[in-house]
Amino acid sequence: MPRHATPRARHWRRNLRLTGALLALWFIVTFVVSYFARELDFGFFGWPFSFWVASQGAPIVYVLIVVGYAWAMRREDARLRRGEPDEPEGAAPAAAPPRPPAEPPMGF
């Protein structure tokens, strides 16, 4: 990553790396572990272990992927907000647009 990259470009690159890593984890859990789960042929609470991998393990990992992504992106977004102001330095803040009245006027 070039040193002169903007904070938003670095933020986007981190987002893509995180997404790629989590997609690789999803692929491994969905296809690789499920493929080899048949070879895990032993009983676990009265059911084959492969059943538990498919019915309990994979959905738990999927939820952890979503929670991990949300947690990591919240941190990255906070880092971006701390490191890059919305307005360039020296620029006056933009005026807020006028707000509509809270209630319509009562007129005939």
C-alpha cells in the first residue's frame, strides 16, 4: 500500500482484506469441513458427529463471522473518523439545510 494513499483508500483496502479473509473462512467451513465431516464417523450425543458439524457448528461460525465483521468495521470506521475530518482544514463547515416546520400551518 503506497504511503501517499488517502485514509479512505487505506480504509477500503482493509475492508477488502477483511472481507476476503472472512469469505475464505466461510468457504472452508461450508465446503471443506462439510466434505470431510463424513469421515468423522463417531457418535456424539447419540448422533453422528458429522450431523453436529453441519447442523450446529457451521451456523455458529456464520454468526461469528457476521459479528466479527461488524466489530472490526466499527473499529475501522472509528479509526477513519478520528484520522480524517469531513471538511478539509481551513474550510468553513457547510451550512445545514433548512428544516421543514414540525406541523403544517393551520389555514383555510
